[in-house]
Amino acid sequence: ADNTLYNSHQAAPFADSDAMKLLSKKVNINFQNLYKEWQEIVEKIKDSKEPEIRTRLYSYSQLCTKYNLSSKLSQEMFSKFADTLLVNLKVTNGIKEILENLPQDKYVVTDDITQLADKKLTRLDLSGFFKEVITSDKVGTTKPSKNFYVSLLKKYQPEEILVVGDNWQKDLEIPAELGMQVLFAQNDQSLENLLTLRGTTSYEVVPLKRI
């Protein structure tokens, strides 16, 4: 989802900065310095496989704890982050046309927790395209993990599944090992290759290996 369906990488820094500005008012420290402190916390937890530890709510709470502030403020920071993120989030060019023209069953596989993933998809009017949103809190771990694909493999054969993502290691390496087809979405042109699937059935997808 992130950086394939919509521009999370571009939108997130503005949202995190707004969250840090809330904290800045409480501790009288420049929000940019707080942002750097928060990034140091993220660096320490970024490889955790626990979904709740990888959330901003957790990393914000760690920063608040450092300054002896309550969890209520971290909740407020997270709410501010979400509000700003949703305002700045934009759909990837051409993605709605692509989704509208593909009759196959479509799923979202994301490291987001369900609460935030649903808000993003609803805000961008994308929810109706997908049968299910498979999130880290639903499967109990973070990417990369085979757990994200267990439910899909109960419904489809591996070769019937095409996985699209912008990060080879996190999004595509495991699906490729499982025998699924993969599309490495490096840019908008890569995503346009999905239109070659128009009118095919789910078991006739064309091979798109690391395009």
C-alpha cells in the first residue's frame, strides 16, 4: 500500500513534524530537535517484528516518557500525525484507473495497523477496490513474513497471485520464494504494466518478474 497506492514517504515527514510541534509546546524544545530524537528511537525499534512496537503511537510514547509526560500526550501526537498525514496523502498517478480496469480479486498487504490503513484507504476513496486489507496487527508480525500470505494461499494457488510492491526485500522477496508472481513497482511506468492483466483470469496472469 504505502508508496505503491499512495505517497506515504512524502507525506509522513510533515505529519511527524506536526506531532513534534505538539510536544515542543510542552517541553520548550525546538520541534526539529525533537524530531531527531524521535528518529533515534525509530532506528532502535525499526527491525522489531512486534506490530505495536513499530507504530508511531509507541515511538511517540517513548519520546514522551523521556520527558516525563503522560501517554495522553502521545495519543494526541498520534492523532495529529494521522490528521496531517491524511490531508497530505495523494493517490499514485493512474492507480485508480488501473484498479478500475482489473477485474481480478484485489487485496492490500501492509505493515500498517488496521486503524491507520483503513483511514488511508477511505480518505483516498480506494477501499471499494479491495476484498480485504491484510495488516500487521491482523497477522501478528511485520514485513517481511510469510504470515501475510497464509490466508491468500488458502484461496489461491501461488501462481495465481501477483504481488505488487516498491521494496523488493520487504514486499516481494518472500512472495517470489513462495512461487507467486511479482511486480517491482519502481515508478508509475512499472505500475502501468498491470494493465496488461486486463481481461485475464486470475490464473492467467502474465509473468512480471522484477520489472
